[in-house]
Amino acid sequence: MEGYHKKPGIKKSAMIIGRQPIIEAIQSGRPIDKILFQRNVTGDAIGTIRQLAREQNIPIQQVPPEKLNGLTKANHQGCIAIAGLVQYLDLQQVIDHVVGAGETPLFVMLDGVTDVRNIGAIARTAVCCGAQALIIPDKGVGALNEEAMKSSAGALEKIHVCRVNSLMKAVDSLHLNGIKVFAAEMTATKMVFDLPLTEPACVIMGSEDKGVFPGLLKICDEVFKIPMAGDFESLNVSVAAGMILYESMKHRMKG
């Protein structure tokens, strides 16, 4: 059927099965996308995994035993971790690295963007336009899996990816470091080309159906829109991000 994409399953090579292997994987710095816990699972090792996951902003999901049993016939001990393809970095460390390299920060924050192909495309454009980092929440965003990597044409390996447990706190951190935060919003009056894009900046892109979370909009420095001809107001989020990032690059090349 044209346009149909079969949902990819989880490859066995992507699974880390059992309590101690998961602990060792996290402690070794191996990228982890998420951890699946059987409901009501207990034990000292489970507590250790929970603590390590909190420290590394690794999402935890509670699932019925049937879910884990369907993924593996091995003795999973009530938990399976899904290995990631991207090494997630600490936001403050990335800011320090970018500033220390003498670059002007240009970051992209994703709020509720669940289509991994869009995420990959945004990462690809971000790298091409000189953005240094992609900021994503630990929940409510598409997994950076093989499909995302393919859509990014390798860009997800070239850009810093920061996974945070709160986008609101991330905005606070950006502000504390002198980075202005701009959010794309269709009802805004300010145009994208009127933003001070030569300054340290982070652009928030929201989902196509819900936009940027209202709480985030309130703490942004500016809310803006992309001007469009006529009254057709629907842009794919990765296309919109491309327009904004290109405008940023144009400002910086002129500046």
C-alpha cells in the first residue's frame, strides 16, 4: 500500500536484558533510550537502576509482564533497557563547550515532535545551518532510532543532543547562560526576520497539531511566526524549522 510504513520492531541487539547488565550499561555510559519495568517489580537492583536513570534522564516505563515476555524469552528479571544510537549530553556542558569554542549558541528545542522522520530532518537542517545542539525532553518526543538516523543523513551523529527531564528548566538554564529563547507560534505578530538572531539563541519548535506548550510560551523572550501568502497556515514542522534556521544563518553571515 502506497504511503504505508510498517512500524519497526525492537531488534534483539538493541535490548539489554536483566538487572545487572542494565546497571553496567548505564554506568559504562552506553546510550539508553528507555527502560521497561514490569509493573510492581521490586528489589535493590531495581532501586539502583531507578536512581541511575534519574541521574541520566533516562525514561522509565511501567509495562505488564506480557510486554517483556513478548520481547524476549530470556530471564529478564522484570526489566529490559532499549539501547540508543545517540549519546545524550548534559545541556550545561554543551553550552560551556560551544561558548568555549568561541561560537555563538544556536540551539533547537523540540516540544511534542513525535515523528522521528521530522526529528531527523530537523537535525539535518540544523547541522547545515550551523546550529550546535538539539534539546529534547525525556518524554513526549519520538525516539532517536534507526529511522531518525536515516532521515537525518548522519546529522544526529554530528550535532550535540541534550535530553532533559523538563523543558521549562532547560529554558531557565538557557536564560542563566545569556541565551534568548524564541518560540514559533502561528498567532504571533512578530515575524521571524525581525528576531535578533545574531545573538545567542534557542528556537522552540512545537508539534504540528498542538504547537508549543503554553507554559513554555510564557517564559520565552519572543514569540514569532513565519509569514505566509494567503490564509493557508499549515507547515510541516521540519520545513518550518528549516526556514527559521536558514534565516538565522543568513542573519549571522551578514552580521
